[in-house]
Amino acid sequence: MSDIVESWKKYRRPGYYEQYEYHWAMVIDLDRCSGCEACVVACQAENNLPIVSEKRFHERRDIKWIRIERYWEGEYPDAKLRFLPMLCQHCDQAPCEIACPVAATYHNPDGLNTQIYNRCIGTRTCAVYCPYEVRFFNWFTYHWDAPLEQQLNPDVTVREKGVMEKCTFCIQRIRLAKDAAKDDGRRKVRDGEVTPACVQSCPTEAMVFGNRSDPESRVSKMLKDERAYKVLEELNTSPSVVYLERAHG
Amino acid sequence: MSKVSRRDFLALVGAGSAGVGAGFLIAEADKRPVEQFIPYVVTPEDYAPGVATWYNTVCAQCSAGCGVSVRIREGRAKKIEGNPLHPVSQGRSCALGQSSVHVLYNPDRLQTPMKRTGSKGSGKFEPISWDAAIDQLATQLSQHGADLHLLTGAVRGHLHALLEQFLAVVGATKYVQYEALAPDALNAANRAAFGSDILPYYDVRNADLVVSFGADFLGTWLSPVHYSLGYGHMRRGEGRKRGRLVQIEPRMSLSGANADVWLPARPGSEGLIALALARELLARGRYTGEDRAAWEEALAAHTPDSIAERCGVDAARIGALAEEFATSAHPLAIGGSPESTTTNSGAALLAVNALNYLAGNLGQPGGVLANPPAPIPDGRERRGTHDSARKLLLDAQGKTLIVRGTNPVFSLPVAAGARAALEKVDLLVSISSFMDETTALADLILPEHTFLESWWDDVPEPGVGLPVASIAQPIVAPIYASRSFGDIVLALAARLGGNAAATMPWSDTEGYLKQQWSQIYEQRRDQLEQPTFEAFWREVLKAGVWGESRAEPAAPPVDVEALRAGLAWNAPEFDGSEEQQPFVLHAFATAGFHDGRGANQPWMQELPDPLTSVVYGSWVELNPQTARKLGIEEGDVLEVSSSQGRVTAPAFIYQAIRPDVVAIPIGQGHTQYGRYASGRGANPFELLAPLADATSGALALGATRVALRKTGHRVKIAKTDGVSRTLGRQILGPGGHDTA
């Protein structure tokens, strides 16, 4: 038991992935984001998110790994609407990870907060601990009306009742890019070779994804932007998703 | 073993890159697909289990004509992305475009031709064979060919030329294209100002101030993906100052939500603000042409103070905007969305064109650039309005009508009487992939391939300043016994025999397109690198797009006299009286449903509306003041009535809508159209009065007055948002946002 705790601690040290090759991060420019929700559908298509029905929406059982949050400011006629794309923040100090009794959610060497479906026993503790509310529990086994199931992405597991799920930063795309780099005789994935589905679709190019360990990558440069901030930073979760604040206009 | 020999199997799989399963037994689709594992001894080209292939084609979910790349695994479509080579989408895609796989794999697709068995509109049909269906239609056409009427959605490219050829050969002339959300008023204003209704290229990307007169260019206007790309660059492109956006509209659209300044002007008053902006340009000496004095005289009356009352906007705000417009380096004015069309929109859009002209925008970066004529046919001469569609339907009574790609029963105002007219058509043929409201009235239903299974070519509208054409190819083998529109026309021609068969000898649309494109190749052979047509064709298919990659920006030729002469403002007219119907209805398009066609796609039903987060249903947007006054709370079911009809939908309190306007989204309220769409929400077309813009005849979607009545019922609106304020948390950044 003490062995497990010791090795567990090793992975709980913030920034441990710096000894590895990649630390994936995402930057979202709120001055570009138009709130069009192309990313929401892109994620649903790529990651086999279920179609849950109107009834389940009423019960708040819908599953969207990325959503657009809306915040109103001011009153008519000066009402302003602000958009905030919200997805798993892949926190370096993730509250969900320490909470899971079976280590179904853990930090991988790429700096990703990952969910192991086979290990998950469905206590839903992680979702309670997550301050961003980006973890979704499968209360039901969903089905797709034939032949909609033909669209399902074979690279991504279809989840069933009893497991928790959330954004993976499209880990299947990261794997493919790594394999391609390896087949190519290269050691590392080049900047821009991995794009999660949301980033790929974004019509305003508001989202950028890349390796924070590479100082030359686009995300590394954008992280230095003076508009950069993290949502609920005061909780010390150290998110891997960094937002660029919208300019006041 | 199955009845399919191994050789046949490989040939079929190779030809269409289809996978195992339901896909390959095209001719035997009424039997259960063979379920056997057959190992590949020789793997077909482009097929490796576990390896994705990408095919480029064109999206047809709206009229923008974005090039898309479809990811195929084991013969099935998995994911739609923008085609990075295509100048419109540039690798990006919108929500509705990505939902195209739900058109392809929709559980409610029509699978075989059907013939009506009950009375008209009874919904009773029986399956028939393709031969019988083509026979029935061909027999009718051979006897009454000249009586053929054709109503389609937008048809561009060589498919349009094929239709013209077919109509000519059967002796018919009646052919109208009706798109409910086509920018008819804008096209007319451009025809008047620039001598052409080819939409110009609005260079949002390089503007430093965009003033949008009701054009939701980030959500639904013309080409949302392309304008979104431009918008992102305008805001935060490298090495440039942040561009600004001002949106003028009665109800905040997606673009309005992104604007720095949102001005809720009265419906129909946008043109006045354009005139005031133009006046300020002259007052500040921005325009230096010799005819300056004439312009000044024409615009003199439109001071901010004099128009403020009519616009319902503070004079100081109009003045500040006018000053900013006059002093910006690259200001750009855009306008002309269907939902903001009122009876005076033609004049307003002419004023917007004048504004761009006076600002020196024509042909300039960040301005208005001319689009060259399309390199292939584009069908614009057949584009019609709601009124020409209505007349065609009336004219088709007792005759033959083919409807394809448009749904007049759903998307024409009730006063057009589409349903009654269609019931009197002698032979109503619907070519459709789905049982929509119009198809349900048909005598003969021909199931059409979805656009992802068809061959066609296209011209993006608006273009991107370059002569460009796109090629759409089937990205998977057809999954049902449907046929493409082109193939149906060719089969009819073959069956008619004689002149039709002789002049239209192609066995399928692919062969027809190849022949047309070989002429393009021959004409430009000396400029092209490819030594043979086959090589050229392969390259074009691979890229999904063909055209010039560079062109000098050109100014649209402008008719200055017409522009100045058109500078008038007439008060908008509204159907109904202010006393009886105190609110103006704003029926607006949403990015998910477009003109209603997205409603049968479950991803779109489950996509939270970008502005309200509502899913699955319709709602009536009310200003909080209005709601308070009437004692209405969210979820109160309201009856909204106009002189034309009434619909019911729950109230939604929307922070950014004028107190004298109520808004209902377009797209829901289907009575047919499959399990996801039918019986859900309300269709605002049932309320619209048939008023039109005075100069263009475009349907005035924003010109109907309505009354509200509480029904006493209350429902819970399905939505995803909870608290709508940040409550002091710095969620939107540390910059000191509103903490109310």
C-alpha cells in the first residue's frame, strides 16, 4: 500500500511532466471567440457524445465536453453578452484526481487529466470536486437511432452507464500525431500537428493548442500575452487552458 | 457464400470506397445486407482498415458553398471538417456544416420511390420501383411536357445547366429557385448600385471598423464561416490594431453579442442611420469628388438629432458612431439580412452602398471588392422571391410540378397559400431525401441522395474575389436506393427518348460533369499544368476546388447617379395596427436550423442556441421591461397572433431586444420532417404577413405586428444555462467586468 502512495505522490507533484516531452495546453482568445458553437458540435462528432433527448436535458443529464457559457453584463439598452468556452481545464493540480477512490482519473505524462473508463466505478466524487463542472456522468446507456451509429468514431470508446467522462484534449488525435511523427523518423510532434476537434473547427481561429514545454510553440508565446488569465485561478488548480481576456470596447 | 462474387465485391468497394455492410448492395437495398466477414486478399485502393481517408466535397446545408473535407473510416463518414484548400472555409466549419453527417445517416430518410394511395395530403403512400416512378413521370411529361413547373432551392453549377437543357427539350419554361433566406433585398440594391447582383466581397478581415446594419455575419448572413475567419483576423490578426464592430438591429444577434457597440434601432430605421453616417462623411470632408455638393444636398436633412426619434436611438450615440466611421481608416458598412428586411430595406441597402462609396471603400482593402463572374453556370437568372414562388405554385394548378430542395409549405408565409395551391396540382412530384411538409402532399416521391452521396459542382456565393468553382463528389456509397437529382433528370431524358435522349446522352451525373469540365480544360489548356484532362480532373477532385488563386482587387463599377437618386427614406410599413398588435415580430434565423432544414438533425436539436442556450423547441423573446409590464415570466406559454394566424410558444426573457419587439426563431414548428423535428415548437412563417420590400420584392420578415396573450399554461424551457451573471467572480478575466 505504501508503494502505491509513494508512486502516487510522484505523479501529484505539480509540473512533474517537465521531465517528459510534452505538456499540452490550450489558449482561447475571447476577443476572437464569437460563441458560434461550432466547437460544441465538433466535439460531439469526434468523441461520440450521446444524443440524450429533450427529457434528459430537463433532468440536466446532457453531456457536452465543451460548452459555451454566457454571461450578461449591464441592462438594456447597454446589455452586453459575453461568451466563455468551457471545457476540462486539465488542471496541473486537479481536485478531481485526488478525490477518485480508484484512481480512474489521473495525470498522464503529457500533462493531461485523463479518465480511465474501465477503472471508473461511478462514485461521481470527481464531478463534485470539479469547480469547472466539466465532468459528466453516464446515468444511462444511450443509443443512436440506426443508421446514425455509422457515424461513430472508431478511435473513441462509446461509454456506457455508470462511468464518468470528460474532455480528453482529443487524446486519440495526440496519439495519431505521435505515431505519425514516430513513423516519420522524428522524435517529436511538430507545433500545429495536433489539433483537437474544437480547435480544428473554430471559424474565428480563437483556439490554439500546442506543447507548452516547447518555448517556440504558438501556445507558449500566447501564454505570455498580457491578456492571459485562468478561470477561477484563486483555487490554485493550475489549469492548462488559458484564456485571453476580451478587450473592453 | 453470398450471391456477390469476390470480384464484384472488390469492384464495388473499390469504386465507391464503400465499406462492408449496408453500403455495397446498392441494387439490392430492399434485402437484408449480407453480414459475412470477407477478408481482403487484395485490398482495394484507398482502403485500409483502421486508416482514415479524406475526401473533399462541398457542404449544401446553406448557400455559402463551403468546401469540406470528410473523414472516412471503413467506408463510413465520421467527421466533417473545412477543406483547408478551399478559399471560403479555409479548413474551418460551422455547427450546421458539421452536422451534415446527420443528413446522410438520418434515420428518417426516404428509401424508395413512393406513390400516393390515399387522398392528397393523407400521408398514405406505397413503395414503387424506380422504373415505375420514372415511367409515370415520363408519361406525364411526354403528353404535357410544356406544363412542367419546377420549383427548387438554390441550384448552381452544371446541374443548373442540365435542368435548363431538360426544360428546353420538354418545352417547359417555368422554373423558379426559392430560398427562404436568400438576400433578395441586398441583391436588388447591388444590382442598382453596381449593375450586378453577384454578391461583392465584403472584406471584414481588413476593416478597422465594421458597421453592420442588421447583418448577422457571424451567425447566419451569407457566408458565416468565411466572415468569422475575417472577424477573428479583424479583432486580433497579427501586427494590426484591434478592429471594432458596431451592430444596429432590433434584437441582439450573435454578431450583435460580439459587437463593441450594439444599437437597438427601430425595425426599418437602419437606413436613416446609414444616411446620417454618410452625411457626417461629407461634413468632415472625407469624400472629395466633384459632385460633393449634390451629395451634401441629398443628405443634408439627416442629422443625428433629426433622426434619433425615428430610430429610437440616442442622438449622441448616432453622432459618436458617425464620427468614428468618418475618421476610421478602413470603415466598412454591411447590411441586408433576410430577418431585418422591412418594406423600405431596398432604399436602406442602397444607402449602405452609398456609404461605402462615399467612404472610398470600393476596391480597397477592408472595403467592398467586386467578385468576378463565375467560371461555371450559377443559376442566378432563375432566382426568385417568395412572390415568384407563390405565382409558380398558383400557375401549376392542374399541371405538373416538381419540387426539389425547398419546402414552400413550411417556408412561405401562409398567405401565399402554398398548401392549397399544391393540393390542386395535377401531378406533384417531390424529389427529396426526407418527408417534409411539401413532400407529404406529393403524388409521387422520388428519394434523392443526400449531397454527400451526389456528384455536383458549385460556385460559392458570395465568392472571395477570385473566379472559383468547387466540385462535390460522393464521399460514401449511397446507403439507400435513392438517386441523385442529376441522375433522376438523366433517367427521365433517357426514358423520354427522341430528342431528349439524343441531346442528353450521359448515363450518369458524373459522366455529364466530366464532359462539361473537359470543355473547361480544353478552353484553358495552355494555362494549365496537367498534360491530360484525366490528370486535371483528378487534381480538381482531390482539391475539391478549382480556380485562380490570385487576382487584383477590383472595385465594383458603380452607378453614382442611381446611388444618389436612391437616397430616400420612407417610413416602413407594418401589417397590423399598433393598438391591436403592439409588438413588431422579429423572426430570425439561427445558425443551427438555417431555414428549417437543420431541425431533423439531432445534433442541431441538442445544440444550445448560442444566445439563449435553449434546446429542442421554440421560444418568444421579450424584453425584461415588457415582461414585467405584462406580468410574464420565463416559461409562460404565450399565444402570438397576427392578422395571418397564431402560434403558441413559451416566453423567454431576453436582455437585448427592444421593448416594442418580440422575436421567434425560424426552424422549428414542423408537422412532418421526421422524428426529431415534427411536432416541436412554432413556425413564425405562419404569422408573417405577405409584405415585401418596395424596391426588390423581397419578403419583409420584419414587417408584421403581433399581439401577445398569456394562455395560463407554464412550461419549463429546456436550456443549459443557469446563472447568467458572473456575480463578482472574475470568470471573464481580471479586467474589472460588470459585477452586478
